[in-house]
Amino acid sequence: MPKHKMVHKKQLTLKGFLGREALAREGWGRLANFKVFLTLLMLVLLARLFYLTVIRGSASRQLADENRIRYQEVEAARGKILDRHGNVLAESREKFFQEIGGQSHEVTGMQADDLEASGLAGENFLGELGRIRREVVREYPYGQTLSHALGYMSRVQEEDLAKGKNLSNIDFVGRLGVEEIYDQVLRGQNGARVVEVDASEGIIALLAAVDGDPGADLETTLDLELSEKVYNAMSAALLRSSVEAGAVVVSRVDTGEILALASAPAFDPDKVGQAVVDPRQPLFNRAITGAYTPGSVFKIVTAVAGLASGKITPETEIEDVGEFSIGDFKFSNWYFLNYGGRDGILKIDRAIARSNDIFFYRLGERVGLSDLRKWAVAFGFSKATGIDLPAEASGIVGDELWKIANRGESWFLGDTMHLAIGQGFIEATPIQVNMATATVANGGRKVTPHLALRVRQDGRVTDIKVRSSTLPVAQSTLKIVREGMKLACERGGTAWPFFNASYLVGCKTGTAEKAQGNPHAWFTAFAPYESPEIAITVIIENGGEGSTVAAPVAKEILDWYFAKDK
């Protein structure tokens, strides 16, 4: 339980919170008082300056040549970032350095106090043992594991100052992750001091000081233990597959809370300079910015479109003929291509379980582009989910106008049929696939995924209210799709790693073909089946088959998740 005493509680929408920077404005009153104080202080200093230069005359002019008055901002402590259990994921800490004879070494806060108390060295004066330099550093104890969720810090740039966000030249600002999105909340209000310096800008005396206000603490939805398990499982899978890139998202199906988000390659928040020049692009967050052909995980949407539009019923049967032709183009099922097999007569639940391309080609033909695209958009494809992370991609769900504008070509029936199996002119992000999976699992409630739970400052708690909407689809339709996803994780389905699981899962595998190289390996699922709690989505770039590469990653994570409390 949080240690802070709750004084009062209020709610903000995620959109409003981000747009208005509501919490940051609470410090404006304090800032105004501080400016009044500075004005009075400067008047006193000007009076003192008049006395020294005019009244005391030449004696004072010599002193004025040797001494100067400086106003300095003092960086405020940045707020902590916490996981859902109160574990500190990022925090600012003061470090002290003793500088003497051109050398610098770190000392403890107690040692710095002792040096200053003895008059040997101080932050505001040069002593026999040099000077004390104070530095506020941002620490990320879990390094690469949470790098894309948290982000990093860097010195303010000219473009930051131009945005008018109450920044100064001494500030550090958040980049990527929640550090960037909630920068105004975490940063706080700087303090200030007036010092007297000598000709070399060394501080002679501290004349006045005003303490700043530390930033607010941000409590996130992340689960530290789960995040570590996710990152390690993903990293091991990449090593086994001899590939470098992938992403995993784990969320709560009822609330949209992101429990874990990992992207590879990752970066060290303390060594961002190395990441900038790394050709593998470790700063690229593949979980939300990577747009990929979704392959067969998109068949979840096609199934809903077919049932909701009335073009099929749960009893509709379509025969898997292995392969058929339209004009010069052949349309084949993966089972026929790889093994020469056919699945025979199929209904929709079995077609989902077997990921039967022939069934979904014909279903796409029946549904048509208009309805297929309508339901894709309804599930959240082709537009950003609104997750509170920067640079989210919107993806693509192509249509006639898109193809003409981007390819200069007309749309054909074959394009619609390929779209129905998640191929062709369609791209999706892992976070979009995860949200769609959660929507099917929870009965049609589409919840904006998010990482912020609440903000805590000075005993006050501000909860983040998240947006949601309900799909206009019958519960019976979603039930049929969920049943098909359950069969996919049982014997005879495509997700063979789950055949012997101790818990029931609803899932969908995906093998997304590309023009060149190995396919992207996809897997998305919700569990437990009877009472869905979490949704998990895995992509391994250029990994191969979803059932053999991505599904084992999810299995390892879910095994740990459901065993951890036993």
C-alpha cells in the first residue's frame, strides 16, 4: 500500500491530462510568489549596489571590479516513477563531487557536509581542499528491461525552449517513454539562489536562496517482476532464432493497463549516445511504433466481420480445397503448401483453430472490402490507440483510394481476399493487436491502453481516467470467436505449445509473409479462458512461424504468471 496519506482525490481523463498539463499548473501560484520574492531581493541588491558605487565611491569600484552578483537557478528533484506495487523504476538522486587541483572524485553527502562544516571545501566557497559540486542524476536501476516504457533524460535543447514549456537552460527533459509524456508532471519547479562570485566566476558567498519544489511521483501500471520475465523470455527467443528484433505487450483485458512492454533491441538509459549511432535502432519502440503485416492474427477481425455482417453464421460451412485460382492468381492454404493436406469441411470456429486460409479467403470475398475495413477500424486498426507513449504509429488498412494514392493501381478482389488473412495492404502495431485481443476477450469493450495509474504529490492523489468505447457487436458473435481461439490452443489447433498447458487460453497464431526474408512470427492470446485477466501479444521480426517461435515465448511468460502465486 502507498505510504502517502490521501488528502483529496480527483480524476482527469488521459487526453485532458496530457493536453492541459493540469498538474504542472498547480505550481504557478508558488512560482508567482517566488517571482515577487526575487523582485524584492533584486531591489535590495540594487540599493546595496547604489551604496557601494555611489556613496562609497572609488573604494567600492575596485571591489565591484573584483566581485560580481549572479542569479542561478537550482534544478529541482524530479519525481519518481513507480510500478503498480510501489517499486521504484526511476528516481533522481543528488551526487556530490570534490574538485581540487583539476581532479574530481565522488564523495558521499555526509562527507560533503563534513568538508563544508570544517571550512575545507564547500559548494559556495573555495576551501583548502577545493570545492564541492552538487549534481542531480537520474537513475534507472533496471536498465534495458524497461527502457522503452520509461524513456530517458537529456539536456534541454533549443527546440525544447522554443515550445514555451517553462524550461530553463539548466533543465533536463524526458525523452521517449513516460519520461517524455509526463515530463511536466515529473519535473517540478526549480529553486534559485543569488551568489557573489570572483573574477573567475568562483562563488565567494551565498547571498540568498529559495528552495524549489520537487516533481510529482508517477505510479504506473507496470509490474516489475512480470516485466523482467517478459524481457528475459523475449531476449532468449531472439537468441534462439538468431534474430535481433521483437516486441511483447502484456495488458489487463478489463482496464487496458499495460503490465509489461518490451522492445528489442533495447537501450541503456545511461548510455543513450551509443544507442543513437547503433544501426540496429534500439531507440525505436517496436511495441507501438513498429508497423508490421499482421498475418493470421488479423483473422480474429475477419471472423467478427463475417458473423456481424450476417454473411456467415456459426453453422456456415466452407470446404478447404487446398488451392484455387482466380484468373492467373492462385490462393493456397498453408497446410496444403507445406504438407499437401486439406482440412475438409470447416465452420468458423474450426477455421480459426486451424487458421485455414481457404476459409478466410472465401469469407473475405463474401464480406467485401467495405465491411471488412469497417470492422478493422472499429477494432482500432489504421489509427493510434492513444497509449500514453510518444511516436505511436497508426498502421494501415488499405482500400481503393489508398491503393490509387500510394501505388497508382486499382483495387482488385484478390486484394480484399489477401486483406482477410492479414496480408497485402495492411500494417498493424503490436499494441493494436493486443488491444483487439483484449476487446474480444472482455466482451467488446475497447479500452485505451495506458501506463499511468495516478500521480502523487504533497499528499494529493490524481487518478488517470481512461477512455473506452463498446463495439456494436453481439455477445454471441464474440463468444463464437473466443471458442475458435480456445480451439487454436488445444490439440488439433495451430498453437501446439499450449496443448498441455495447465490453464485454458484463447489464442491466435500468425505467420506474416513478406516480399523478402523470413516471415514475422506473431502470437496473441488472452487467459484464463473462463475469466479473462490478461492479454499477451508477441512478435519476433523475421522469426518464421508464429506457432514455433512466438507462441513458446508467450507460453513461458503465462506459465510463470499463473504459477507465481502458487
